[in-house]
Amino acid sequence: MTSLILPDADGGTRRYTVRPATSWARPSAPLTSRRAYAAAHVIPEATADNTPGAPARLNWDATLAYRHELWSYGLGVADAMDTAQRGMGLDWAATQQLIKRSGAEAASVVAAGNASGQGATAGKSVRDLVACGAGTDQLDMSSLPSGPAGLNAVLEAYREQIAVVSEAGPKVILMASRALARVASGPEDYLHVYSTLLREVDQPVILHWLGTMFDPALAGYWGSDDVAQATETFLTLIREHADKVDGVKVSLLDAAHEVALRAQLPAGVRLYTGDDFNYPELIDGDGTHHSDALLGIFAAIYPAASVALQKYDAGDAAEARAILDSTRELGKHIFSAPTFYYKTGIAFLSWLNGKQAGFQMVGGLHSGRSVVHLARTFELADQSGLLRDPALASLRMSDFLRINGVGA
């Protein structure tokens, strides 16, 4: 068995022995008991100028292969979201390409699955396989007007991005907007913008409520810093347009709030948990309601998440919950404060598991976590059975530590 020297937060080191690989079975049929999207990251070209402020240049083969990997485990892909570094390095030009390419890849997978009638994607649609974020990040915040002109600018930006997603084929996710948070003067402005968009869309969308731990620029979203008041505005919108809302993704890391909210949703509107701390109990449910999933952590734990969902399909809720629980500490660690750097841990595990040639991210975000933090990520992933090839992962971890001066 492989062992290596890992650093501790106190400046010391210790020897760690890696466990044997865990075998996670891919599903032989579509998952049915829960709907789940894994929010996938993007992989840059290794030789691109992956520094802060540089335009994003992606390794499209590796980026799209990661999406095929998620689909093979029966999961949908939530694309062009914050996991893919929207607002943190992924510019609108690259985002448009990502949406179009993911939609085209999903269409090919749907065609193959429907032709064979077998496998995890049989009978699925493109919208089942991929949902993409539509936001307003093409706006120049420094020149954004205030008042009605600002609200109109936000509306037009949303419309442009919705059109790109709709034309490509995926389901639309209406992302939270930094621009709207800046120009809105109260709940009425949020209701105006979102109601206008929901009246215009031709298919139900997912509404995304992203908390400030993921993006501090979204403070006061839905018109109030008081979560209870914001929730009432959110529910008012959903109830008035329930036929245009497939579900809501809530990323507030507050399990009690999510449980209360999902019980108040209109019939047919799903609660897609975005709680990367408390997802095991929220997906498991309370006996009356359960949450579906649209999670960044699923991009890291997708083999285990898939098997857990397969267990729910088979009626073995206890084993399903146990599998999800076994990944909880990894989720808490990857999403620990400052939470918006969780993407670094997702990319690091992708590299350890051989899904990308180098540990790099667009915008230089691979520097967003410390060596000690990433060493603990390695350890927790191993303990969760999520190092697919422990020898390869250990070799890469050792190289990473060596070049960063650990043990020198």
C-alpha cells in the first residue's frame, strides 16, 4: 500500500497510508427516485495564460469528457454555473461556447441512449442531461446605470443569455445577478425582473438563490438582508408563476430554512438542494418531502453520489444515506470558508483522478487554497473511496507537495 508524508496545519508532517480503491458501479438504467445535477467545473489549456484577468482558454476535450463521465453515472450536468467559475474567471465569450458545446454533446448522448434503449441516459432529453446558467455577467458593472435604466439593462442581459441557452437545448437556470443586486431598490424590482422573464420563457426554468458565502456581491438578494423577508418575496414569485418554475436551487447552507421552504413550494416545483454541507439529510428527506440535487460537491463525489441514488431507486434508503454521509466531511472541507474557493478543491480532485493533465484553473484560481487544505482534501477523498487510482493520485500528490516545498 502507498504511503506519503502529508503536512499539518501546525507546521509538522505525518505519514499517511492510502486505502485501496473503491469500486463504484455505474447505473444500468436511468436514476428515478431523485433528480440530480452535478455542477461541473471547466478545465483550461495547460499552456494558456491562466492568470487573473486573462481571457479563459479551455481544454475542450477534457472539459467535455468530464461531462460525459458525469452522464455515464446517471447524473445530469449543471453547466456554466459558479462551479465553472462564472464571475471568477470564465468570461461570457467562453461561457457561450461552453453552453453550446455542452448542449451539442448532450444531444449526441441522448441520441445514442434513445437508439439503444439501454443505459443511464435511455429515454432522457437534453434538458434532463444538462441545465445551464443564464445570468447578466456580460454587463460592465462600472457603467451600469441606476434606476429603471439599470433594471432594463439587467432584463436585456438576462434575455440575451436565456436565448443562448434555449437555442443550445439545455434547461435554463436563472442565476442570481450581481447587477440586479446593485440596481434593485427593493423586492418590487426583483419581482418585476423575474416575473417579466418567467412570462417570456417557453419552458419551465430553475431559479437560483445563491448566498453571500458563495458570492458576497449578492447581499440583500430578493430585496432584503432578512432571510425570512427575502423568502416571502421568493415564494410570491414562485406561486405566481408556478407553471414556469421547474424547481428552485437554494444555496444558503441552512438546512432548516431549506426544509421549511420546500414544504411551502407549489405542487410540482422541485427543491434542488445547493447545500454542500447538509445534502445527505436533505436528499434523504423527512418522510414527507425530500430535496433533489444541484450540487457542486457532486462534481467531486459523483461515483458515490450515483451509487447512493441507485440505492434509493432499489428501496435501500439506509444504505443510500450511509453512502452520502460517508462523503459529508469531504464536502464540508471543500466548501469551508472562504466558500467561494471551493472550486479549487473540485479541480484538484479532478487532477488527482487523472481527468486533467495539470492542476490549473482559469483566472489563476488554482491558488485559492493552501497546500495544507489540499492535502486534507486528498486525505478525505481517500477515506471516502473517491481516489479512482490511488497510486496515480498519490504520485500526483507527492509531486505537488515536493514542488511546494513540503519535506524539502
